[in-house]
Amino acid sequence: MKIFLMRHAEAVAEGPGLSDEHRYLSDKGRQTARRVGTALSSEALPLQAIYTSPLVRAVQTAELVAQATQFAGEVCVLFGLAPGFPPQLLAERIAALETAILLIGHEPNISALGAYLLGRPSFPPFRPGQVSLIEGGLPRWTLEPQTLAFNRLLVA
């Protein structure tokens, strides 16, 4: 199984009249999501499904990445990717899903899920727009959103 973990791209700040769950992507965040999607597309990744947190900034990230990778399926909301959901429950839920999935969520939950999936005490925190691949229960690579470089994923 290939599990691509991604933190949503940069969002606007919370403020008066704009709650955390309604924060949307900034212009920079939209550009990053498109660029990361294009970089993923260049790797000819066989995504079978894209799942996202229900929060606006994550859904927008998922839609932009899906567009950039020319993903033909439907982007689906998975409530377990919302902030505060325990990683072990989410891991049980995704165990029965497709074999190549992209999960888009939030910090610190997305790195906690990575640690849980690898059976490790910790996982490097994600920057906005960062993607990491776990394949066959092993850490493979991380895609840095600023440089679009694929680097070896080092996990403690």
C-alpha cells in the first residue's frame, strides 16, 4: 500500500468573522498546491483515491492537487482527517481503502498519523503543502513544497 500524507497548503489567518474551520487558501497556498500537484504528476504516481479533511483549506488543497495531477476520480471527505481525530482510528479506517491514496490533513494530526503508520515514536512535522510517502510500511520520500525536491524521508 502507498500512502501519501500531505498537509494542506498555506491558508489565510484566522480573524474576526473567519473561524479556523472556514480558513481558505492564500494566493501563495493555491500556487503551492498547484506546483506540488504538478511535481507529483511528473513522478507518474498511480493515485487511486484522494481523501481530505472537511476543512475548507484542506478541501481546496485536495481539489488543486487533483487538478494538477489529472486525477480522474472524486475527491472524498474523510472526517477522520479533521483536527483532533486519533491516528489509530484513522489508520484502522484507511486499512480497507485503495492501495495508493493521498490523505490531506492538518498538523499535528498528519505527522501523528505518519508516526503511527510506521510504528515510530515521532514523525517529522509537515510544512504547509508538504507531501511524504509511506510505502509498504516504510518511509520513502518527502516532497519539499518550496523547492519541489524529493528527499529521503528520515524518521526517528
